Amino acid sequence: MMARARRARALGLALRAVALTAAAAPLMSVVAAAQAPFSISSTDSHQAALTASLNLAWVLVGGFLVMFMQVGFAMLETGFTRSKNAVNTMAMNLMIYPVGVIGFWLTGYALMMGGVAQWPSLGAVGISSHELSLHLGGHTFGVLGARKFALLSVSHDSASLAMFLFAVVFMDTAATIPTGAMAERWKFSAFFIYGLFMSMFLYPLYGNWVWGGGFLAQMGVNFALGHGHVDFAGSSVVHMTGGVTALAGAMVLGPRIGKFRREGAIGLLPGHNLPMAIIGTLILAFGWFGFNAGSTLAASDPRIGLIAANTMLASAAGAVTALLYLWHRYNKPDIAMACNGLLGGLVAITASCAFVTPAAAVLIGAIAGLLVVAAVLALERRFRIDDPVGAIAVHGVCGTWGALALGLFADGSYGDGWNGVGGPVRGLLFGDASQFVAQLIGVTVNLVVVFGLALAFFVIVERTVGNRVPAEVEFTGLDALEMGSDAYPNV
């Protein structure tokens, strides 16, 4: 009897438990439904923060690589110049970095990027920004940024500080280009003034028009010219700006003593250390991956694989075509020109690296290699412009070609929404002639405005403090009399 009673009580408890469970099920469902959105939202928020942090690290690593390119420029330019000017050439490549950083910090970043309100890939929102603009015919034309001077308004925003670092090393690349074209006769005090002018005003001006939301970027929205002037990583903004500035400076400065003789002959003034120049070239090629792939501003962008591959292919094609052309013409392989061909290919692909196929990248680089050779020869023989390292040809000419190449070969597989225009970026050969027009306008503005302002600056300096060292200093060497140092004291 007692056993049956216990079994009955156990059965009753089990039935009550089942009943309670059945009654609680709807309540549990309601609770779970209420909690589910909170859980998903929390996960999404964490993922977004993680992605932004990864992208921030990517931008910084890209900036570090581009900063390291300064070593490459220093070695390349010094190797291509004579030993009596080695300290001076190295000193200019050293000092353009700190001078440029301070100048860009004070005004340059604000004038260039002061109108940019946020960096979406870096998770930044609500940055104080203002773009000085003109309003004509119902359209807005951005001219200059007017916020973020000395980083005061963004001093606690990690995304803005990372972008400052990334932007300043790009500026430094543009600013160091004239140090090669004007080497071996440029007065160090005049160079110092130039560093401030370039970093505080000239580079930021054109940079704002293309990357800071200025009027060249707005041509797509305002006039239906493709996506406006597009330059992914700087063929026109960085390299053409540096190249045309170098052209203006070399014209005002004049050739080195002994370069162009009265009877019309061209004097050979060979560099003193070709191995150093080759090492510098390879360092630049390495740093260029940060230049181009880093410009996605997002490690989460799968396009970085194509960008890196295009960068490598264009550089190789440029080096090979430059070498083979001169080898065929003069029966000797010119390794110095191969270095410049490689750099020309890199410069040319920089604008379009995200928008073109690998086959197009090879073609763009190959054409750049030929352009480098043609431009170096034309500048010397026809225009009597002395450029010891070929900087005008590599950066000015190939930068122009690179910007135009985007307008030809962009294949419509990337760039939806670029500069506020719907749809991907397409070039002339893929159905959008207006994009090529926008690219043409962009390089024309660079040639006219940047060259004009640079020429005016160098003329003013010439009439005040002077651009060039005295003839006896140039003849003896800038190291001994201008710098008070000797690169090779025991030689």
C-alpha cells in the first residue's frame, strides 16, 4: 500500500511539472524573443568596432610603409648624384620630412582635409568640418578646407589622427620629388623655405580639390562628368604635383655647371653610386604597397589583393620596357634607366590600381617605362632642362599618364558611389567617355595651377634670398662649403 501511495504521489508531481512547463513555454518564448534583438545588436556593434580597429591598424601600417619610402628616395637621389654633394642630397631628403610634418600639421592638413566630416571605414562620426566653397549656377564648388588646423579640433579622434599620419607621408613624397630634380646646386636655405610652402599650401590646395571634396571631385555630381576626377592613391595628387613643381624649380634654378656646353654638347655628370640607387629603388617599390593598398583605408576591402598585384605588375613592366628599349637602341642595358622605368610604372598605376585588370596594369606600366625614357631624353636634348635623377619624367610625366590611364582602362568593377556618384567607375574603353574628360580636366588644372604657383614661388625666392649656391660652392661641392660636412672623408 505504501509503495503504491508513493508511486501515485510521484506520478502526481510529474503531471504537475509537465503542466507548469507547458504553461511556462509561451512566457519563455516571449522572454527569448525580447532578448534576441539585444543579443544580435550587441554582436553587430562588437563586429563593427573590431572592423574599424582593424582598418585603423591597416591605415597606420600603410602610413609606416610610405614613411619608409623616404629612405628609398634618399638613397636613390644620392646614388644618382656626385659624391661631393652626397651629404647635401641626403640632408634635403632628411629635412623635408620634419619640416613637412610641422607645416602640414599647422595648416596643410586643415586646408586639404578640413571639409571631410568622417572616415566611415574607421568608425569616425561627427568630426567638426568645414569646406570653403563657391556657389555658382546652383552648384557648389569646394575650394579649401577650414577646420582641423594644428589638429586642435580632432586631437582626441583616433581616426583623424591616423588619417593625418597617412596624409602627411603622402605629402612628404610629393615634397621630396624636387630635391632630386634640383640637386647639386640648390641653396639649403631656399630649400627650407620651399619645404614650408609645399607642405603648408601648394600640395594641400590640389589635394583638397581631388581628395578633400573640392571642385574636381565634384565634377561628377555637378556636371555628370563620370565620378569627377578620380585618383585612387596619387598619380596626379602626389606625383604629378611633385613633378610639375620640380619642373618649375629646375627651370628657375638652371642647369648644373658643365651640363650644357656652348657648342651644344651635353656633359655627362654621372652619379657616384649606382648600387645605392638600385637599393633605393627596391625600397621604394616595397613601400609602394603601403601607398596603393593602404589607400583602401580598409583591410576589410577585398580589393587589396588586386591593388597589390597591379602595383607589382606595372612596376615590372615599366622596368622591362625601359631597359629593353635602351638596350636595343644603344646595345647596352642601362640599369639606371631601368630603375626609373620601374618607378615610372609605379607612379602610373597609382591612380587606377583599384579600377583596372592585371592585363591593363601591365600595359599601363609598359607605356610608362617608354614615356620615362622619351621624357628624360626630351628634357635634356630639346628643352635643356637639367634633372640629375629623372624626377620630372618619372613623377610628372608618368603621373599625368597614370591619371589619364584611369579614364581609359577603368573596367566598371569597382567604385560604386565614388565622389557621390552612383555606379562603378568606367573609363572610355568601357563605355564612359565623360570619365576620361574628368581626368583630362584634372591633369590640366594641375599643370596650370600647380606649375603656375610653383613657378611664381621660385621666382620670388630667386629675387629675394636666391635659389642657387654660388658657382665656387657648386664647383667645389655643396658638402664642403654649403653643409660643412664630407660624406667620404677618407676617400
